Amino acid sequence: MARISWLFVGCIAALAVSGAGAAPAGGRPTPELKASAQERAVEHFNQGIGHRDQAWGYEEQAEKSTGEKERKKKGDQARREYEKAQAEQRQAIALDPAMFEAHSSLGYVQRKLGLFADALKSYDRALELNADYMQAVEYRAEAHLGLNRIGEAQKAYEILFRRDPERAALLLLAFEIWVAQAPKGIAASEMDNVQSWIAAKEAIAREMGGTTGERQKEW
């Protein structure tokens, strides 16, 4: 997801003319103050993306590292950037609870930090605010995979296949990665069923001219 740029020209102009800053008698915030909070929310959202970008950079460096010590160092740096991104998205949500992108982005960094249950809550909230946000549907499914909730992730695939085939292809890729990682606690028979399910869905996608390809990093 690209950085958000929301303009509140009218409100900014009103603030400049009136010198507004304090709430009126009775303590109710003015529209100008509300707009200012939304602007600050966008700033925190964008700062969170900046930390996410830094984390991606460290992850790439870790992948290229030949020494275990250097690989661990870069991995630790990536984690710290994800933690900073998490804090920024929480700030954005505190200022603008209706910003569904921030809820989804919070879910992303929580998932990267291994906080899958928290990530699910964040994705759920994003979808409560915008049920058509297919990006959150796909990433929520990946959080389900992180918790070995195969059925929930498969249900999400069916939704994506109907509404966003490209994201459906990305979720199949996530399933393949999940299988390759051989998660603990999954019976061999269940793993075989998942692999058969993946093969069947890939065949259907090919027959219908579906898309496959490399995952693009994003929120």
C-alpha cells in the first residue's frame, strides 16, 4: 500500500484565519481539530510504512548474509523496525479509529512479529470498517495459517478467488510456503490433504486463466 496523502486545505485555512486550537466552551472539539487529528494519523501511518521499508531492507540483507552472526544482527534490526512500525500504526489508530488501512497495517507488522492472534483482531477490525478490503482478507488468511487454522485460510481463498484472483494466487503461494516449512503438530495425512487441495486450486486457476507469480511486498 502506498503512503496516504489526505489534504485538509479548507480546515487548515480555517485554522489559519481563526487561530483555532482550543476547544469551544463545553469541551467539544471543533471540526478543525478533528481534521488536525486525522492529519496526524496519516503522518503516523506513513512513518509506520517508513519503518516497514527499513525492516524489509534488513530482511533482504539478512537473506544475503553468509555468516550466522551477521544474519542474526540484520534479523534483530528488522524486528526492531517492525516494532517501531507497530507503535506508529497504534498511534494512527488512536488518532483516527476509522482508518481501516492502519488497522490492516498493524495486523501486518503483528504477523511479522509472530503475534498472529493480535494480527487477526487487527484484520477483523479493518474488515469491519471496509468489508471490501481484499488485502486484509488475504493477509488475515495468512495469519490463520500462522496458527495452523487451515480451514479458515481455505475459506478466505474461495472469497478471494471470486473477488480478487490475483490475491487468491498470492494466498496459494502462502499455502505452498506453509507446507514447505512443515509446521509442527500437523498430521502427515492432513498435510497430504492440503497439498492435494493446493494442486486442485492451481489447476482450476490455470483452466480459468488465473494469475500466478511472485509475491509483491506490501501492507
